[in-house]
Amino acid sequence: MPYYSGWRFDVAYERYQSWGRYPKVEQEARILYWGDESLPTYECEDKTILPFGNGRSYGDVCLNEGGILLDCRHMDRFIKFDTETGILRCEAGVLLSEILQVTVSRGWFLPVTPGTQFVTVGGAIANDVHGKNHHKAGTFGCYVRRFELLRSDGARIICSNDENADFFSATIGGLGLTGVITWAELQLHHINNPFIDQEIIRYRNLDEFFELARESDQTYEHTVAWVDCLATGEQLGRGLFIRGNYAERIEGKLPQPSTTRLTFPVDPPFALINGLTLKVFNSVYYHKQWSKRTKSQVYYEPFFYPLDAIRAWNKLYGSKGFFQYQCAVPTEQMKNAIGEILERIGKVGIGSFLAVLKLFGDKPSPGLLSFPMPGATLALDFPNSGAKTLHLLDQLDAVIREIGGRIYPAKDARMRPEDFQAGYQHWKTMEAYIDPHISSSLWRRVTAQP
Amino acid sequence: MIAQATARLFAEAGYSLYLVARNQSKLEAVADDLKVRGAEAVHTANLDVLDYSQHKVAINAAINTLDGLDLVLIAHGTLPEQKACEQSFDLTQKEFGINTLSTISLLTYLANYFEDKGQGTIAVISSVAGDRGRQSNYVYGSAKGTVTLYLQGLRNRLHKSNVNVITVKPGFVDTPMTSGMNKGLLWAKPEKIADTIFRAIDRRRDVVYAPWFWRYIMLIIRMIPELLFKRLNL
Ligand SMILES: Cc1cc2nc3c(=O)[nH]c(=O)nc-3n(C[C@H](O)[C@H](O)[C@H](O)COP(=O)(O)OP(=O)(O)OC[C@H]3O[C@@H](n4cnc5c(N)ncnc54)[C@H](O)[C@@H]3O)c2cc1C
Ligand SMILES: NC(=O)c1ccc[n+]([C@@H]2O[C@H](COP(=O)([O-])OP(=O)(O)OC[C@H]3O[C@@H](n4cnc5c(N)ncnc54)[C@H](OP(=O)(O)O)[C@@H]3O)[C@@H](O)[C@H]2O)c1
């Protein structure tokens, strides 16, 4: 349809990429504006479709090479919010940040939130995301009461624990493959105010981390550690342990909500790219905090979403993009496994800017392919330096494989089919629920016959 | 979508809203959303704007329900297929019906209402396309251009009655109306346009381009002498 056609400025439309900007694929996109639309399967007899949220997944789980993406972000309407019970129903394209804008002032917070608030409800369900409170609260999927699943044949399936429970559990953590979630109903968490009582503790090595974590996980709702990836030997795994609880009451005069009051030094954008600057950064970061412990009351944004303060920080890795690597390892082996991984990274010296370490709890998720398992999880970023990076990641896979851990699809762009299939034993069961018109780059990759 | 985004700003500011559109299920979805976002009250009514005979009824219903109006925003529209209109007067007439005549009809009633009331704001979405006719888009352009000119006169008339008439001229906006087009640098999100409209209402502006830089783009486009312009492939 030619409109303004004589003077159109065509610039590659960058929206449909994943956060790691790797891989780069050719695909088309259609926008779904309304929950009652049907899926455009008529146009794509021979092409597959895939729902797309806000592209905050790092790898290819939200990409569909050669196929069609269904942009769900514009289905962004609230439907009902009960301020008495904290039950919220909204369309699947609503961002978590938009939920908070509406609910925080009325005393409700997300029951579980990932490290960025710019993800959609649909994306949060499809990857069954977790947050700093996994040890207490479990995954996002634990708070999804109901949702509607729109299938390519036009069927609309209402799913909950007692209605179509099989589709319910296949869709939570279902990587977008079972259909388009049009709306969902969530149970929010009551808060007294938007502040967190935070404590940051500098710890010296991995043993100290595990001790601190075990102790803190009893009494703190939120816990996480930022690890200095380049420390070795005695200091392996050293970092800052951050723990917090929702504030009962606001201490002193009301602190001004402000995202500039960052606790973390997230300023050195250009330093991220090479090994030397990484070294400096990790070390500065570790020593940033002079005293061993600091306590403060902070607004929820810098506590939960420090990285959101720099929009589009992913571009700092350059056009080749970057890899995020997140694994989960079972409790029995976690100490050795995490140590081994950090050692291997230290040796290669192409360290990660962000290393985040946390213990997972044992609250089960309804999701069939949910990522967390009781034990520990480590998340790392690596600039894409081609074969060198891939080789290192293969080595890390070997550690995970040996101890029966798994890799997080939301952050993956390269794991091998064997590793996916070993990590997610239910993947075959999943196939029965996949919509015949839906597929993703990730799914084709991890289910390929070796 | 521009209307929805603007209504959200008013909802967040706690206003009471009366939504008019032709599709009932969309109306309900938007109304629910606005309630959760903080609107004091949201009412809805069905109207196909080509049904001129219902305009007066619809406006009166809104006035009665809200106990008087302070502000109206007219934001409906369609983007004609230029090539198809070149082959069909019926189609062109229909596009003028939706984009021009229905707006003028609504404005006829609304202008008298606000004139009597002696205060209020009328905001109407026209388009940068109405600033100069171009071969690729002159059916839409002239339909919107008529609205722009009509509003100019209306503003002049209602000024003494303390009624603010705002002409909103968006550039390229990423909405269902423009789906399927390649979106480049000059494209804006409906939220951006909504922001401009909200501020224009607050500041009682007359003509606003959205985003602002279109004022200068259109200034240049309008300055090109016709002798040259007619040779361009625009
Ligand atoms: C800075 C940062 C920090 C992060 N921290 C965490 C963290 O702490 N914990 C964590 O778990 N994750 C974390 N993530 C990952 C992120 O939370 C997930 O990748 C999330 O799923 C992204 O949601 P999205 O809306 O952007 O969806 P996309 O990335 O666009 O899509 C993700 C998946 O959801 C599917 N999908 C999207 N919408 C729908 C729908 N309407 N119906 C059905 N399927 C749909 C897609 O098909 C795809 O499989 C982080 C990401 C970033 C960038
Ligand atoms: N998008 C742009 O690039 C752009 C640029 C300049 C100006 N504008 C103008 O901005 C305004 C808003 O458009 P938009 O971009 O937000 O597009 P949009 O989302 O398509 O909104 C247009 C609305 O008009 C409604 N409509 C069309 N015909 C109607 C009829 N006969 N009766 C009742 N309602 C009718 C549509 O209703 P349905 O949903 O039921 O179809 C739709 O809600 C329009 O006046 C448009 O001309 C847009």
C-alpha cells in the first residue's frame, strides 16, 4: 500500500531482535493489536509463526528465522484490578513496568520479577522467569492464576490449575510454542510502601557466599550476589552479596524515588569491550564498597532493576552482539560446579561484565519446561568474540552436563540439542502441546537430530 | 491507537471519559483498561461516523452522561488507497465521508454546544498530509487539508467564546492505520503523539505538529515553488 511512498526513509527496523543481538535472522513480523483477532495463519501456510513480547530474551527463543513473528506488545490493556485481593488481569503485552506504575501506589508489587521491568507478561510466562526471591517465592508461573491461549486453529483455551491443566503447565515455560497468550490473571504481592531495606555485604570467596546465602535465605525475601569474575585462587567467587526485604515502614524522611541513586557503578559503558578494562571494572566494582557491610533503604527500582537505568545497554557490546550464559546446577554438586565454572572463565581471561550468583529454592513451578531447579544459578555475559567465546561456552557446557544441570533457554543462542534434551527431560511430552503452526529458531535448534 | 494513548493520559490524570467508536469489543477493552489506569469513570457508545443521522444523538448522550463536556478529541480516520481512489469516485467519496464530512458534521454540533457554554476545548487530529497535495497521497491529503482549513475558520469563530480549537498534525505514526509499511527514522509511536496532544490541550495551543520537527519539514515542503513541486516524485 503506497502511502507517503515517494519520501519514505527506510532504515532497518531494529525492533525484532533479541537482547543479545545475536543471532541476526531474516524474518517478517505482524502486529496483534487486539486479543480477539485471529492469528494470521492464512498468510503463512508454509511459514511458521512465533509470539514476540519485548525482545528481552538474549538469544533466539524469541526469533523465528524464515518465519513470522507475532508482535504481542500492543495487546497492552489492563482488564481488571482488584485492589482488595491483589488479583490483576491484563492482556499479555503489558510490561511489568506498566503493572508497577499502576499497582505500587495501591500497595501491590509483582510476586516475582526478573532483573529488568521491560518484559511483557506473555514473555514472563513463556520463559517462566525468576527473580531474587526464587528461594522463597518460586517462579513467575507460580502466581499465574489463569490465562487464555489462542491457537492457530482459532481455538481459545482457558487454562488454569484446574482447567486444561495440561496446557497450563505446557505453556508456563513453554517458550511461546503452545499458542499466543492473549491475557493472564496474576496474584500480586502486598507491600506497605515502595521501599526495600537493603544490606550489601562484601564477601571474600565462594565458601563465604554459600554460607551467607544459606543464612540469608531464611530471613530475606530477596538475595543475590554479584561476582568478581576475574578473582582467582583463594579469592575465587568473591563479590557483593545483596539482600533485602520489603520495608515495613519508611525510615526518616521519605527518600526520593530516583533511578540515579544507584548502588552499583554501572557507568563505564565503553570499558565493557576488552579484557583489560573488564579486569579493572571487576576489581573496582568489588572494591567499590569500602566497608564490609552497608545498610540502607532504597526505592524498588534501583534495587530490582539497576540495569534498566541505562536503556539499550546491550548496544555497548557492539554490532556483533554478545552471549549471556545462565546455568542451574543441583544442590549436591553446586559448590564444585560453580567453582569449576568460575575457574575456567578466570583461566581464559575473557571474563564477564556481569556475573550474578544465587541459590534457587525448592518451590516447584507448574511449568513443564521451567528452568530453575533446587541448587544454584550463575549468569554471565560475554562479548561475542567468535570462536574463542563459543569454545569457552562449550567448556562450561561440559561442566553442566556432567553434573546434571541445565542452561536457561531465555538466554541461550548456542546450546547443543543433546544438552537441552538432557536438561529438560520433559521436552518430548511438550511436543504434544506445541501448536502445529508455531515454531522458533531456538526450538528447531535444540530439537534437531544430532 | 493515537486516541487510546491520549485517553490513557487523561485516565491517569483521573478524568471521566466518554468513548465513542464503532466496534463494541474494542470499546470495552479500552474502557476496562482506562478504568484500571485511574479514570474516574468511563462510558462508551457505539457510532459509525458515516451514520450522520446519529451524530447529534451521540453528542447529546455524551453531554447528558458526563453532565456537560469540557473537552472533545476527534481522532477517527482511515488511510485511503490512493491508486484505488484514482479509479473510483465512490471510494473517494467514502474516504471524504470518514475523514472529512463526518468530522465536519460532529464539529457543527460541538461548536454550537461549546459556543453556548462559553468555554471548552475541541481537539481534532488532522495530518501533515493536509499541508500540501502530493501524487502519492492526495485523496487523504485533501480530505485532511479540508479539515485543517475548516478548523482554522472555526478557531477564528470560537475565539471570542473562549473555546480553544486545536489542530493536531501528526507525521508518520506507527499504528494499525500504517501497518505493513516500512517504519524508519521519522516514525513516532502513538504515545509520543498522545503526549503532544495532552500538552497542547493543557497549554491551549492552536496548531501542533507531532512530533514537533514536522513543522519544519512541512515548512520546507510548502516553500517549494509549484513549478518545481509538480515535477517531483512525492
Ligand atoms: C537486563 C535483563 C535482566 C534479566 N533478568 C532476568 C532474571 O533475573 N530472571 C529471568 O528469569 N530472566 C531474566 N531476563 C530474561 C527475561 O526476563 C526473559 O527473557 C523474558 O521472557 C523476556 O520477556 P519479553 O516480553 O521480552 O519476551 P520475548 O523475549 O520477546 O519472548 C520471550 C518468549 O516469550 C514468548 N512470548 C512472548 N509473548 C508471548 C505471548 N503473548 N504468548 C505466548 N508466548 C509469548 C516468545 O515466543 C518467546 O519464546 C533478563 C533479561 C534482561 C534483558
Ligand atoms: N498513523 C499515522 O501515520 C497518522 C498520520 C497522520 C494523521 N493520522 C490521523 O490520526 C488519527 C488516528 O489514527 P491512528 O493512527 O491512531 O489509526 P487507528 O488506530 O487506525 O485509528 C483510527 C480509528 O478510526 C476508527 N474509524 C475508522 N472508520 C470509522 C468509522 N466509519 N466509524 C467510526 N470509527 C472509525 C477506527 O476504528 P476501528 O478500530 O473500528 O477500525 C480506528 O479506531 C486519524 O485521524 C488519522 O487520520 C494518523
